[in-house]
Amino acid sequence: MGEYVAIVGESGSGKSTLLNMIGALDTPTSGKVLIDGKDTFSMKENRLTIFRRRNIGFIFQAFNLIPELTVEQNMIFPVLLDYQKPDGAYLEELLSVLNLTERRNHLPSQLSGGQQQRVAIGRALITRPALILADEPTGNLDTQNSSEVIALLKEASRKYAQTIIMITHSRSIAQTADRVLQVSDGVLTDLGRCCE
């Protein structure tokens, strides 16, 4: 728990497909995907949806925020989908860590790209999933915001003991990870641990 892994590879190499299979969004043509010892693709759809919602957080390059909801509402949406009550103290902690406390009542259209990505990170973290999957989370951000997002992901990995698997085209961002994997022509290679 708490490992921060980067996956690199050329466009079309299979990185996003791999991430989608890990996240139980795509079905593999053969083999199994085991998360916490559970074969996700042997689950019935309803059970898989619940498992995914409770155990996997997704951070997409396009943010995928709901435009009519405020920052706070976007962040707690996954908890409400699960018919649970949001943990107020944890929400406040996330808003503070993500530097969004003053923006909690703003709509996505009132935020910068970096702020929108931080909301997406908060939404992924709010259910305290064991696994966070990030597909090019810095792809639409400038250098400063990219650095902030990577720092937040690393902090989340350490502070909340969450495993983060991130796809990136950037070798410099990959070097910030604990371990780097490379996908080439559908083959996954472990490039080993990175130095801090």
C-alpha cells in the first residue's frame, strides 16, 4: 500500500487500455485482473460497480467534473452515489490539502485548469479507495500546475496509504514515481525503482 507507480510508453502502446482493465472499465480478452485478491471480471455488473466505486478512484485528463455542481458537491458526489454520508472532517482536510477551501462553493467554470484538476483529485480521494488510477492527470496543465498535481498525488500516496498508478508521457514526471513501468506493443516491463 502507498506505492506511487508511473506507466510510460508511446501513444497507442496500450497504456490507457491497461489502466482501464485495472479499473474494470475494459474487459480483457484473456487472463484475469485481481484487486485485493478479487477477480473483478468474475463479478456481476452490479457488484462490480459497487466494488469499483468503493475501492478505485479515477483521475482523468479531462477532469470530468459536473458543471452544475460546486467544488464541494463534485468532490462528495461519489460518496452520495454510494448512499453514504460524507465524512465532514475528511472533506475539510482534503479541501485544505488541495488548497480549495476558499473555492468550495465555486462552479467548475469559475476555476482554473489546475484548480479543476485538484477537484478531480479530491473526488478520487474522498471515498478513501485503496487504488487511484490517473490517466495523464497533468496533460492539460502548465508546468507549475503539473508540479503541484504530482506533489499532491505523492502526498496522498504517503499520507493515506493509497496506491497510485499514473499514466504519463513525461519522463520527468515518471521519475518522481516510486517505480516506473513501460508499455511497448502491449508488453509491460518493470523499469524498477526511481531515486528521490
